[in-house]
Amino acid sequence: MGKTRHGRDWKVEHLNDPYVKQAKKDGYRSRAIYKLDEIDKKDRLFRPGMTVIDLGAAPGSWSEYAVKKVGDTGKVIALDLLEMDAIPGVTFVAGDFREQDVYDALLKEIEAEQGNTAESGAKSEKYPGKVDLVMSDMAPNISGMKVVDQPRAMHLVELSLELAQSVLKPNGVLLVKVFSGSGLEEFNQLLRQHFKRVVARKPKASRSRSAEHYLLASGYNV
């Protein structure tokens, strides 16, 4: 009974959410676009011609936003475990980011866009740094047990940083969703070792009761 009531309450909250209503009105795929929009307006993430990686992309609102910002001379490569309806100008890689073959497939797409040759399992020495922005809105399937969920979330965050270190240009940017809890302070310190500036962002579209927020790391030191 409790689970059923909780599910019903969530559905009611979701349907009454002003950002859900606004996304439908504006024709966007999800309310998440307003999180990125607020961060972009504050921190000016995008410019024409950029190459952008969107991790945890489905249903695609961040990719929708990014591809408009980078224009015809830019490129957006999106990845998700879930399928995503095509977006003009966006290359999609389907699969679990935690699996090495999927990770390698993403690296190959990045290299293909740059006209270089990639090798399976290649790391930073194979990638001269062609990406301007890596952004991740990934989150694990939630079990409701923080002792389980937080390590899973941190693993995704750490993989996002690993990718960023492999593909970012000098002074590139990483935007990653994190959850308050164990391991976050250590990760924050790690970011500060590799980026010139690290700030936290909690967009208005991110529900206040949620432990999620975003870390924006800019000025990548290769």
C-alpha cells in the first residue's frame, strides 16, 4: 500500500510541476532542460562550433538545448542506456556507460567526428583533446537505500571525470550531477586538482527536496 500511495503521490506532483507544464508548452522533451538553461545563462557554457558530450542524455532535452547553441559548425554526441528519439545534428550512442565496450564506442565516435583514428580502450594519450564540454545528468536506478545508491552515483560521477580527462581540450569544462553524501567532498577536491575553477549549482528546476546539485568545473589543466 505504501509503495502504491507513494507512486500515486509522485505522479500527482509530477503532473502539477510547473516545469513539467512549461516543458510541454514549449515543446521540450523534459523539464530537465530548464536546469541546463539556468546554468548556461549564469555561466555561459555554450558557444557556436563547440563539441559537446551529453552523458545520460535520454529523453534528450539537454542535447536539444546544446545542439541549438553550438549550431551547424558544432557537434553534440549523446549517450544513454535508454533509447532516445533522434535529434537532428546529434549523434547517439546507446548503452551502459559503465561497460568498457560502450565507453570505447563513445570514444570512437568522438574520434570519428574529429577525423582521427581511435583504438579500443584508448586513454588520454590517444586523444589530443577535442571536446569543449562534457556534461552529465546521469543518475543510477534508485533503490531507496542511500548506502547503496550513493556509491553507485559516485561511480558514475568518477567515470564522467575519467572521460573528461581523456577528451577535453585545455580549459575545457565538465558539468556533472552529484548527490550530497559520502565521497562527494573527496570528488570535489579531485576536481580542484584538475580544473582551475569549481562551483556548485542548484538550479530552480531541481526540486528543493532532492539531494542533487551540479558541479561545474572549468579551465581543465591537461
